[in-house]
Amino acid sequence: MGEVTRQAARLLERAQSGHARAVLGEAERVLAARTGDIADGPACMHFVRAIALVNLGDPDVSLPALDLMARAAEREDSPGWLACALATRAAHHLRRGDAYELDDVLHDLVAAETVAVGETEPIAAVNARVAVAIGYFELRLYERVGPQYDAAYEMSPPGSGNRAMWLFNQAEMHLFWALELYQVGQVAEAESHTAAAEDFALRAAAEADGPDAPAWRDYARLAAACAKADRDDPAGAAVEIAQALAALTARGVSPAALAYSRPFHAVALLRSGREADALAVLERAVADLPPDAGWLIESATHRTRAVLLAARGSRDAAVGLSYGDTLAAQLWRQRSRTLQTVTAMKSLELLRRQHEQTARAAALDAVTGIANRGAFDRAVRQAQARPADLVTVVLVDTDKFKQINDAAGHAAGDAALRAIATALAAQLRPEDLLARFGGDEFAALLPGADADLAVAIAERMVAAVRDIPDCPATISVGVAAAAAIDLPETLRRADEAMYRVKRRGGDGVESFGDQAMRAA
């Protein structure tokens, strides 16, 4: 784990505990440190920047920031940070309610959940799980949220402030789940989720650690107090909700992050016999609903107010309540259908990736991890589909390889082959293909490269193998270039050039038609 990754973890925690503005500046400073262009910075810091922008309420800038992050993650070959980018992008599209198709959102989330499993770097792995959880939370697929937070909690080391965050997020998720269940008349099920929320919230308060621990304790206390509103001590819950709200408001926490507590506060007051106070809380809550509170919180706030007004005899409130409950039931059925769709998509995505892995494994050499002879032959056939294109072949035979096997055994020989393959691959361009031809022979296809460029690459290969520590092997390299239609003949010519080097002692390069051996 690098220092920049550890720094990103610390900044992510600060960004979500009231310090987003300062965190944004620090993240952009680190991103620009390499080249002066933030686009070239590390993926982990792109994530910090995106989360800071989210917490500052700027989705129009957050989405381009996530696109930059996805490109950085692909550049770094990081499945964890790529999962973060995909899942967070999906969550933002859902919050914005824009024209991004639901199928695209679901594909992003399912892909993120699938690739996250392959991440081994701890901080990227944890944040990938959390990002997926948040995406599913936006879809109200609560059943898929909890396991992601459980995994993030288990991955986070004891004493980490992150553990309290994941526990609080679990508590908040169960409270939202309960609000939705109340709206569809599943009271007993809703109360089971408020009980779960209280358990997670109390654990979060107990495990809060680090410089932001007081803030996380206040968040956890608010969630625990809300969870008690429908159970044993509503009067105490009402007092505790008010105290926690005051503390978090003083910390500068956004109204949208606190809006979920208002219906619970009103219920606690109502069950304490303070009907007028409950209605006053809801009237203020309706008037002050932030535009980014989310439809569920807006719906729960209006519904709880309608329940109180209907109990007072308001016909308008009763009619609105009936309509709202009908709509809530329909949305609950839609949620269930989306959950089924995601479950099916996840199975298909896993099957697709298994097929890809099987196909990739069939194309790789088991010893060196580079392409095998079959993959090379397929690449030759594909190149021949464009008969006029220039293609150069580089054939490599290892000198003195038998000495390694005889002196140190086949395990040492395999290790030498892997080191040689790595040295050869490092000299090639991204569009080139390197394959193990068999035994201690290698071959490379260089599309669009003329003989002079190919010889320069081959000379670098010879020098790179010569420089492998504790490896006596050298290589003989033959080069031939021609139009793709003539590739079989080009392979024969490269092989002939390589054997001329071999007969002269090896450790050099020759291009077909150049009778004078070119030593690297």
C-alpha cells in the first residue's frame, strides 16, 4: 500500500465528516503534482476529488471527475478503483434523475460489483465495496447493500475510523428500509429494521476512532435515537434526536444528510403525547426540504404529516394519503422487479467473465503468462485479413538455456523463461504481440513496423536479456518484414535470419537479407 493511497483513505474520511472544501484542494494539489495536469494523477486521488465534489453538492462537476477516475483506473489496471468509478457514476445518475438509461446504470453497478472482487489492494477493495453499496442504496435494493458494507467492515483494520462509517451506513440503510416498509403497511417488518438500525448505530458510536470520531458519534447517536422512535422510549428518543440534530447542524452537516430524521422525530413526539410539537416539526420539515433530499425522504415526510392531519379530520390529507400509499405500493413492486433484474444480470455477468477468463487462459502460456503458440497463429490469421498491411516478425531463440536446466533444474529454467519473457515484452509497443513459440523460443508480431524499427526493438531485447541478474542466457534474434499476405514466408525468413545469428555464437540480431550479423 503506497503513501498516496493511505493519504487518499484519510482524505476520504475527512471529506465525509464536514471538511469537503479543504479535502478538494488537497486532492487537486496531489493530482497535479506529477505533470501539472490533474488528469494524469492517481485514480485514488481522483476518487477523493469526486467524493469531495459530491459532498459539496456539485453533481455537474462530479460526473466528469468520475470519468477521469475511470480512465486513471484503467491506466493503472486497478479493478477496485474502476469499480468505485463505475458504481459512483451510476449512483449520481440515479440521484440526478437524468436521461441516463436504467439498464446502463444497472450494467455499471453489476460490472462494478463483479470487478471489485478481483481487487487485492485493501483501501481500493474497501472503497469499491462501499461504492457498490451506495449505488444499490440509490436503487433501494437494500438486500444487496448490507453484504457490501459487511465486507467493507471486515476488510477495514480495527482502530480505523472507517469501521464506524460502515456501521453508521448500515444503520442509515435500515432506517430508510423501515421508512419504505411503513409506507406499504408492513409495520412489523419495519420495526425489525429499526431494531437492526439501533444495533448498528450503537456499535458505530462505540467503535468511532480517529480525529473525526466525535462527528461519527453524533451521526451514530442520531441514527440510534431515530431507531428508538417506534419502540420502547419515544419520549427519550425525541430528546436525543433533537440533541443530535443540534450537534450535527453546528458541525455544518448539510440539511439533506439530516432530512431522514424528521419523520422519526415527529413519530417520537406523537407517541410521547406531543401531537402539536410533532406537527410543528413536520411543517418545518416540509417547508425546509432540500431539493437533494431524495424522493423517499420527501415522500416519508409528506406522508407522516398527512397521517397527522388526517387524524385531525382533514379530508384533503386523507385523500392525499390514500393516493400516496397507492403510489408507494407501486414503487415497492417496481423495486422488487429491479431486484430480480439485477440478480439475473449478476448471474449473466459472472458467466460472461468466466467465459472471458477461460478464453484468456486458453490463449496464454502457462509458464510465462504471455500469449501461446495458438494465440500467435490466430493473430497471424487476423493480420492476413488485411493483406496489404506491413507486418514485421521477430523470432527469438534462447542461447545457453540447456545449461540452466542441466545445472539448476527445470524450476530454475521456468524462472529464467519468465524473466526473459518480461524483458522482451518491456521493449514492445502496446499494439505488438509477444508469444512463447515453444520450448525456449519466442515470437513477436509488430504491425506497421518496418525492418529498421523492428531491428532497433530487437537490439533492445538482446540488451535487456543480457542484463537480467543471475541469468547466463542470451538470445539470438531474426527479423523479417513484408506485407501481411506473405506472413508465412516472412516467418520462414525471420527463422532463417535467427539461425544465422545462432550459428555465429548467438547474442545478436540479424534482419533477413542483411548477411552481416548485427550484434546488439
